[in-house]
Amino acid sequence: MVWEIQAAYEGRYSPGVRHPEQSPDHNAARGGQSFFDGVVRLLNEGRPMRHPERMPTTGRIPKPRKRFYAVMRMMDQLAVTEELRDFIEEWEPGVHEFFPIRLYAKSTGEEMPVTYHILNVCNRIPSIVLDERLLRIERYGEGPDARHFWFRRSGKDPLPVFNSDAIGGSRIWRDEGSTARIFASDPFVEAMEKAGFKGWDKVCHYDEE
């Protein structure tokens, strides 16, 4: 089976990190794009970052803190500690990108003792069964440039199903037709839980065929 996962929204896991590059003053350096379009949206592509030079290297949290969890929500992504980064690398070595972020307290300027790494999931696969009875599917283009996006028709309908052959040995990935979501295999999620990593949530559990 397959889990959809995400960074947790609770304040202890998501203290509202801001980055200097979020200012519109930096739009010109991004070719006129906003921080969301020029950075955050690119992190959702399931591919290596097209503009790694745009990635922030620092972040501001409102005030100093003493406790840090394995995952902190940043830029709507999973920002992970070095321990969790190494854990992911053990499962899928060299597949994903990790961008380090040093944190400072906005109220005092104090540097926090933990470096987080923005996880860029670099594995995008057509993993879901495109069943039009359960999904609304929008297709664009033809040939190698063709794209599709899928949406559940109703929350009351059965969940869509994933294609086990397409997933293969992937452990954490984005789906070709819904790249904003992150999916993970059961063994990977079970291992994360067993290791005691905190700061992330299981959203939905899907069957495979």
C-alpha cells in the first residue's frame, strides 16, 4: 500500500519560518517571478531544482526554541534534520536533493543549533491508476510534451489505486498527475515511525494493484 505524507501544520512543527528571499525585492533576480512561482513551485516538480541558486540558505523563526523535531514545515515542504536526511539517503541514495537552511531567531538574531535541509523529492512517476470513474482527469498537449492532472471526483467515492509495477522499488515520490503531493511506500513510512521521527503526518492510505 501507499501513504500520502506531508509536513505537520502544528505550531511546534511549523513555527512560521520566513526567508529574506521571500521579499518582492528579490523578484527581479528570479526573472520577475514571485518567491512561490520561482522557488516553491519548482520544488513540487519531482525533478532536480531547475534554479538551485534561488534556494534560500537561511530562515527566520519568531523566537529561540530549545526543542527541534525531525521535520519542520518550510516553504510547504519537508525540511528535515541531518539525521532524517541520512535516513532517506540510506533508502534511496543519491535520488533526492537536500538544501541546507540555517535558522535564526527573529527576536534575538541567535543562530539555532540545528541545520535543516529542504527535501526536494526528485522522483516523479505515473504511479496512480487513471480510472475515470473515480478521477477527473485533465489532459494537455500531445506526444512527449503531453501532461495530465487528476483530481478526486468526490470525497465519498472510493480512493484511487496505485500501480505497483509503475512504483517499482520507489520509496518516496511525487505522482506525474499530482505533483504537489508526496507519496511513500508502506515499508518506508513504517521505518520512519519506528525510528521515532516527528513533525510529519500521514494523510491518506491507498491500495495498489
